[in-house]
Amino acid sequence: MNRKYLYRAKSCEKDKFFKIEKDEWVYGSLMFDELQNDYVIQNTKGEDIISTNVKKSTICEYSNQNDVDGVPIYEFDIVAFPLEGETALAFVKLCDGAYRLFEKLNQKWSTEILDRESIEILKYKVVGNIFDDKELTEVFKSWWHQNK
């Protein structure tokens, strides 16, 4: 299997020429700019190469998996899936070399490896991410503070 190294992060500033707004998601290759001591995501737009300074805290790597609707799943995405007649939520995090889903069941955190088989069986669907969906993020705050 060929691994795609693709990232997304929130832009630090507005770029009028390439029509990128501040705090807009940008996608592409992640690089570290030693001159500016900052992270950039570089992508192509037509014949132009676009380098956008991004907020380090929002960098998310593509998990190389897509949800049941074909939507790419990135680290820190929140996915929903049916569980015992209800909708359960989990978030995606790279941990111990694998992308894992973290969910809270019966007041305890559980984890499962994110793979194609589990996506198809459990019908995972991306419903947001921890940066844009503050109400969904509330569910995961206790894990986040314990495991930073």
C-alpha cells in the first residue's frame, strides 16, 4: 500500500492573491521554514506553488483512510457511528504509530485502531473536528487534558 503524506492546518494570515482567508483550512505537504522558524503547507494551484504559514497547533495528518462516504479522515477529526441504537462519537489521534479512535464508553476511555475494515463495519462518518466544532469537542476535553 502506498502511503499518502498529506496534511491540513489553519492558515495564519489572509492571502489576497491566492484567495486564502485567515483561519481557513489549507491542504498539502508540510514543511518547516527555517528562515521564518515556522510551519508551512505547500500545495500547487495550477502552475503556482503556494506556501502558506499555518498554525502549528492545528496541523493534522491524513490517516490514509476515508469514511463510508469517501470523505478523507484526518487526525483530530470527530467521527460518528451507530452504537446500540444511538449515535456514538470518537476522535482520531495518531498514537503509538497507528491512527486510533478514542471514545468514551461507560465513563471509561476506549481505543480502537482505525482501519478500512472497522470503517466499513461500524460505518464511521466524519462529522467535524476538534478545532471547528466546540460543542463536539466538549466530549473529548477530559481525555485531551490528561494525555497532552
